[in-house]
Amino acid sequence: MPQDTTPPLTPELYLEVQQFYAGHMHAVDSGDFETWAVGFTEDGVFVSNGFPEPLAGRAAIDAVTRKGAAARAERGATHRHVLTNLDLRPLTEHTVSARSYVLVVESVAGAGAALYASTLCEDRLVRQDGTWRVAERRVTRDDLPAVDSGDRR
Amino acid sequence: MPQDTTPPLTPELYLEVQQFYAGHMHAVDSGDFETWAVGFTEDGVFVSNGFPEPLAGRAAIDAVTRKGAAARAERGATHRHVLTNLDLRPLTEHTVSARSYVLVVESVAGAGAALYASTLCEDRLVRQDGTWRVAERRVTRDDLPAVDSGDRR
Amino acid sequence: MPQDTTPPLTPELYLEVQQFYAGHMHAVDSGDFETWAVGFTEDGVFVSNGFPEPLAGRAAIDAVTRKGAAARAERGATHRHVLTNLDLRPLTEHTVSARSYVLVVESVAGAGAALYASTLCEDRLVRQDGTWRVAERRVTRDDLPAVDSGDRR
């Protein structure tokens, strides 16, 4: 007997995801790259119109993240990933579609703060080992051309 | 026997309103004007010190919204309505007073992102047809003189 | 028999703290300094790398806050404390560790809005008289050198 198995969006689920994001963004902003990296599944994919090509797999995401952070450190800059307008849609018991706005704010020692980019972040999250992880992330920077889907149909 | 019928603020109610706003703001920012417009009641009022006069009714709000979006599109700009600091007060079973900060962030293709305006958003929301709608919105841009109430007492 | 008494993070608790912050930040931004001040415990401490020295006690916090607001008013500027990425960890039944990002947005009459500072806000909150109060606040502005802990070990 077929039935709709889409679970309801509960405050408990929303809170779990909200806490996941707060920890995830704080990790990357504070240089805790291990915590950031395990926030993606082993085979997680990160697509962005700010990247020359999609990042496939946790190791690739980790490498690019560390490279970016090293470049910022060299010029005395830090980033904050300010996440707002979080919109959740449970897909299954263990999968959630999450859409949010992420402002990237850059501060430079002695030179104040500025908006680095305004982005739309679309994630597919999965529950693994009692925590949430990003299986697929699509980030669209509002100031750059949208990603070409590659679909030529 | 008179009694206080103000319902408590529950996580379920907060979540409903939070999801409403996430969808409402995403709709206007992504050009889904139908969804944005039905986020107001048929006779909804939108007052702002950024408008020459109050907008009365969904149709008027819709028209002004589309006009603004067309002007932005012409100069290659997009807006994000970044909603934070949401403070809710239930008034009745079907009415909520909602106060939030809404940053309007503007991105221009090839020219980065900037703060367009910092605003205070004060809404009276009503539950209609199983969803929330704005019956009255008062937006105060922090960089413009406050709206004159028109009250000359 | 020893046991773990750390309470769970529930949606109810998260909501309480979220509403506390929304009211707390709105109070200081709108000039309701009494409400802002009682958001700290009588002996609350406010440390920031933006201050020459820690503020000890509600009275000291209140005085410095009013002085800052008066200086801003003189140059036609207002601030909004935009709080996001809230991460809570209950410590005891009546104590919570709260970490958030607080963007300070400045608007000047007739001159638009700008990011004034990007900060990390680390609070220890205590429940007192049925409400939450800040017992200890540590604010780190991202564009200034970190606070020296004073620890010379």
C-alpha cells in the first residue's frame, strides 16, 4: 500500500539543522577545517558559480577550503558566513532540502568590515551517524553569472 | 466571564512564521511575484518611509513591487531581503505581531555586493487559508526620516 | 550517584533565548537603555577587543552604552545589531553558553547604510526572575586584534 512518507517539519528538526549550520559555518570561519570537512558526506559535491568547476568529494572540498583560507590569512582577512532565511523541506526521514541566504562578510585587520558576497545556498542534507551532513551544495553568488547546468537537452 | 485569550508563543508557531518569511522573501528576490503578492491579505497595507505614500491592497503592492524589480533588472541588480532578529507576539489565535530587521543587500553583475538599506520591519500577520499573510506592514529605513503618522493631535 | 545534569537543548529553550536576543538588541538599537541594561546581571561583565578595558557591572555597561549612543546621535547615525548563526549549549538548568555572529550595521540619515563591524559574540546567559540575562559577554571584532587574555603563564 503506497503512502506518503515525507515527514513533517518539526521544531526539533529545524533546531537540529540550525545548530548544524551554526557549527558548520563557525568551523570554517575559525579555521577548524576538520569539523567543516566532516560536515560534508565522503562523496559530497559542492557546486558554485564562484568555482571554475564543481568540487567532488570531501577531500577536494577540504583542499580548496584550506587554500582559500591560507590566501585570506596572507592578506590579513577573515570571513564570516552569515546564514539567514533558512527554509527547510524534509524529503525523507533522513534527507532535508535546505535553502538559505549566506552573506560572506570580510574583515581586514585595521580596515573594517565589508560585504564580500551575497549568495543563495541550496543544500541537500543527509542524516549520517547521528548528525547532519551536506551531500550536495549549490551556491549561487548574486554578482556572478549563474552556473550553466551543463544540460544541453 | 472575560478571560485572557492571548495564546502562548510556541516553537510550532515560531517555525510557521519563520518559514513564511523565508518563502516570502525568497519569492520577491527570485522574481516569483505571485507568491510574494499572496503573502499579503487582499486588503493588506504596506507603509514605508521609503514610499511616497502607503500602498493599500494586494494589487497596489504587487504593481509597485514589479515596477521596482523591473528597474533593478534594467541595471543588472538583484536584491536579497535578509531577515533577522525576529521577535513574535501572538495577539490572538490567528494574529501575530512580528518585528524583524531586514537588510536589503544589492548585488550587481560583475560589481560585487553592497548594503542597500537597513530596515526595521513591523508586521501584523493573520492566518488565512492555512497560511500566514501580512495584513499590515510598516517598514522603516534607518537612513530616511521616519514616517509622519499624520496624527496632528 | 553521580549523573550528567546537562539539560538537552530543546526548541522551547532555543526560542526563549532567541526572543531574549531579539528584544535585547532591539532595545539598545531603539534607545530603550533600561531594557538593554537589565539584560545583563547586576554583576555582568562585558569584554571586547573594541573596549580599552572590560566593563564590570550593569551600571558600567549602561554608562558606556549611553555614551556611545549619544555620540552616534550627534552625527545622525543609528546602529542595528544583526544577530545570526546562534549556537546554544545548555550548561545547567539555568545557564546557557551562546555563540552568535553580530553584524553592526550603521545608517546615517541621508547617507545610506554600511557595515560598521563584524563580530563574534560569546555569552554566558543565566535564567533570573523568569528571564534570561547576560552574566558574561565576550565580543570579538574581526577587524581588531584579539583581546589579550592577560594570562602570562
